[in-house]
Amino acid sequence: MSKFSEKLAAFTERHPRLSAAAAVAENVFKKPVFRCQDCGQCVLSYNAFTCPMRCPKEIRNGPCGGTRPDGHCEVYPERHCIWWLINERSKKMGRQDKLKFYHSPVDRRFEHTSAWMNMFAGKILPLSMGKRLKEDPFAELRARRQRLAEEEDKEPAEAKK
């Protein structure tokens, strides 16, 4: 992301009503279209635009051991496992390479916040719109976090002067 997007996210975070408005605006689109579960750490672009948080166990990295042979969920046998759906959609879209990516566990601190603003602030991975996975999707996020940490370290030192 750019410096502008980081500043926009920081401005939004300082204004709770604006932050809430951003989350509502995001959910107006994502909930009906993708059945978003509002985790604040969107991985739709990695999972064939299917929200893995729809899994009753909220598993973000592939199916649990209870997926039935016919692809149905062990918790809700009347519906397909969300990871079966993700795999089928990935095949159709030519995006199966992206399913090899490991997502970090859900951070509940981001729940009910805007994933877009979290992405702009560098708190979560950016979108990955191509069919292939980059070599190291975390590289950009690590660099951004390092830069932000360095900036925070400079600010207290400058305030003491």
C-alpha cells in the first residue's frame, strides 16, 4: 500500500464514527455478495472469493478432518464443506495455486472492523488479484510493519528533545 493509504487508515482510526462508517460501507457490499463474516482480516482474494469463516469451526487453512467423502460438512451434513466449495471454485477460476498459502489464525481484535482499512494500515495482507501466488506475500507486510515500528521509535525520541 502507499503512504496515502496508510495516512487514510490512520485518520480513519482516530475517528471512531468514520471507522464504523467504513466498516458498514464495506459490509454493505461484502456480506450479500461474499457472505462475509466480518472478521476484519479478509482473505477472499486468496480463497476464490469464498469466505472461509463460513466454516462452523472457522478454519482458514483447508478442511478439517471431518469432511465427509461426498464433500459435505460434519457439523452441518446438509451443506457442502466450505473448503470443498473453495476448491471447486478455485479449479474453475484457475486459482488453485493460491490455496497453498498458509493464513495466520484469526486475530479477534480485528473482528467487526473494516478489512479494507486494516489492509491500508498494513495490519493484514493486501489483496492478491492475480491467478498465481507471489513468492512471499508476507514480504511487503513485514517491510511495512518494520517501517511503522521504526517511525514509532523515532517519535518518542523526538518528543524527549
